Amino acid sequence: MAFFLTSHQPKANQKIYSARQKRFPRGSSDGRLVMTDKMVAFEANGDTKRSRIWDLKDIKKLEQVGPYRLKIEPFMGDSYTFDLLGEGMTPGDFKALQERGILLTSRGY
């Protein structure tokens, strides 16, 4: 599955973080975590099989563990943990992401 959602410059409704997805029992994938009004995507560098996209309505639980770690648990499929590299996510950005997901779910989008 090869897809890349964004250019290297974020659009007005996007937030982009450099991120690392840790895979167990070993290894990790570096890439970009892209957040928009309706979805979250991980674009793995050079390893498109590790890339993922979730509509916010399909995410059961978002958890922020400090400013540099984000956990995504979809309703179906595996959970993912991302370490944010460089700039962390502010509590305000995380709250806005959560609220968009709750709003989309309650409206049935």
C-alpha cells in the first residue's frame, strides 16, 4: 500500500510531526505523523508497508503519554505507539485532536 498524503509543507488544517513507530519484538520505523481535521496518518520513510491511515471516527482511544509519545487504538486492528521526534505535541493540540474525533463519532461521519 503506497500512499503519501502530504507534501513536506503542512497545509492550514494539518499538523505534521516527525515520529518513530516502535515495533516489537524488535525494530522501528521512522516517518511522519500527519493529523488533519478528519484523519491521522503515519507515513513511514522508505517502508510503505508500515504506513497507516485512520479516520478519526475509526479511532477508539487516543492517549498522550507526555509531549513526546502518542498511542492510537483503533476499533479494529492493532494499537500503535509513536515517539514524536523533535517538536512534541502540546496538551492543547492533543485536546483539539481528541475533540475532533469525538465530534466526528457523535455525528456519524
